[in-house]
Amino acid sequence: QVPLVESGGGLVQPGGSLRLSCKLSGNIRRAGSVAWYRQAPGKERELVAGISATNSVVYGDSVLGRFTISRDIAEYATTVELQMNALKSEDTAVYYCNAPYHIGGPPGEYWGKGTQVTVSS
């Protein structure tokens, strides 16, 4: 069973919105501490947003005020969503779900396969 599965990427016009979803399974779903990273061609990977096991939230400077991370913990599944509004061309990247997330720490050991987000007119 794949511990992290992303969905929701796609093509959107500048100013539009997208919602990404990361479904957690296995042992990592209980804490539900997840971060979204992204990587654009020729650029380094960067932290987009993260939510800790204690509900603390962190956002990257470039998405602050536009993106919102949220979590739903259910009995058999935990889902972490990233609502992206007011998208810009510079938000174009492959977005990866990562767990477990600890504020200020390195990326966790589990990665999703990534989902492409393209912002273009």
C-alpha cells in the first residue's frame, strides 16, 4: 500500500484556483503531519506548506496569503489538502506530498509521486 497518494493537479489560468489532495495510509496517517513541496524545472525544491501533528501550520513566503493547507483525520484515512488561489505562472511546478513533517526539520522519509501544476494562459 502506497503511503502517500496525491491528486488534483492540472492546467489553470493565472488568477485561478486548484485544490491538491494527499491521502495518507498506514502508520503515517495517524499523526497526519504532512508537508507539500514543489520543484520547478531548473530550480531547487522548496517547501510550500506544512501542517504538524499538533496543527501548527507553516507556509512558504511565496504562497503566504494565497495557499491554505488543511487536514481531515478519519478512522481509516487521513487527507491533507492544499487549496491554491490566485495562482501565478511562477507556481508552475511538480507538487509533492511528504511525511512525516516536523517544523524546521528536513523532509520526511515518505514521498508521493508528485502531481503537475501548470499555470498558463
